[in-house]
Amino acid sequence: FRRGDKLIGQAGARKNSEGLLNRLYEHKRNPDKDYWTEAVIFTTTNNSFGPTEISYLENRFYSIAINANRYIVKNGNEPTIGNVTEEKENELEKFIDYAKIVIGTLGYKIFEPLINNNFEINNNDNLQTESQFFLNKKSKRSKTIIEATSKQTSEGFVVLKGSHIETIDSNSVPQKIKRLRENAKISDNGILQEDILFSSPSYAASFVIGSSANGRSEWKTADGKSLNDLEKS
């Protein structure tokens, strides 16, 4: 996979015992599937999973990645889930939990949602939950009220699905943000259709407003305190 795209699949054993390796070669030789630069492989030491179990895992990993919504899933079709017993399902779910821990430890957040409702951080020994911020202003370009909501997480700022986004760019909008606005899922009336993560509050504010912006003054809490105000206090 690469940033922005990912493909989830399976590979069965072949006569030359190089099922996984050949599968990767096939994708690399295919001009429609050679976009990837990295691959993470999960297997067993004793080949204990058959086609049914592997199909179940492929389907579950695909569904988890879709729901996490961090990357574009490149699978052509949704994998079939197969028909496993309840006992086997419990075993496979444990395998999935272990795989999620391993891949997260490697630094890949493929299966982690941008917003975790149970997220907590320890700051100066005080337990705090994700901070929610709001941006509300009248747009001079589209003459509409821009209303957006974001959450500050351990990774940055997430502009939340349902936020109202300015649909007209100004000349001062950074090119990086301009491209993000062009590729984001935004309805014709400016409603954001997905959560989007930004590395800084200013990038998040620029995305919403469609121009350069100081996120530390634009994003405010429900009681009107800006990020600057919070830092000073």
C-alpha cells in the first residue's frame, strides 16, 4: 500500500511454495496494481488456516479498513466472508486483534479510526478526553455561514464529517490545501462527507475557509475560547 491507497488480499499455497511472493510479483507486473511501495504480510507458522478461514479474515480486514476511512481501498469487490463456526470465528477474531496490534506497532494506522470516542490522553497526570473545537464565520465569497467542527487528537486536528465548508477558493489558499479541497468528499452545498485529519489547526482552518488562516485563533471551544486563549491559561 501507499499513503492514500491500500489493497487487502490473500494468497494461497502454490506448488513452488512461493504463493505470497508470486502474488506480490503479479501485482507489481500489473500496470493497474503496481502503485504500491510497501506490503505487510500476516501468515501462520503451521498453515492452520484453510480457504474458508482466509476468506473470513480478508473480509474482516477489508471491512475494518473501510470503516477506519484512512486510505482508499483499492479492492475491486468486497471479499466474501465465508461460513465459519462460532468457535472458529472467536479464534479468527483473536488473530485479527493481534494483527491490529502488530501493524499499529509498525506505524501503520490502517485499521484505526481517525476519531476514537473512547480516546484518552494523560497530560500532566490529568486524564483528558479529545478536545472539540468549532469554527463559525460569514463567508464574503459565497455569502454563506461557514460552520465546522473539529477534534484535536494525538495525531493532529480532524475536521469532522457534516461540517459546512467554503466552496470557493481564495487566491491565498495554500496549494496543498487547495488539492485536498479538490479531492475531498464535499457535497454541492458544501457539506463535508468524511472526517479528514490535518497536521496542524491552521491547515484544518484553511481547508474549511478556503484561504490562509490562523487556526489558533479561528478554532474555538463551545464557550468561545481560542487555542491561543487555552495556551495562555
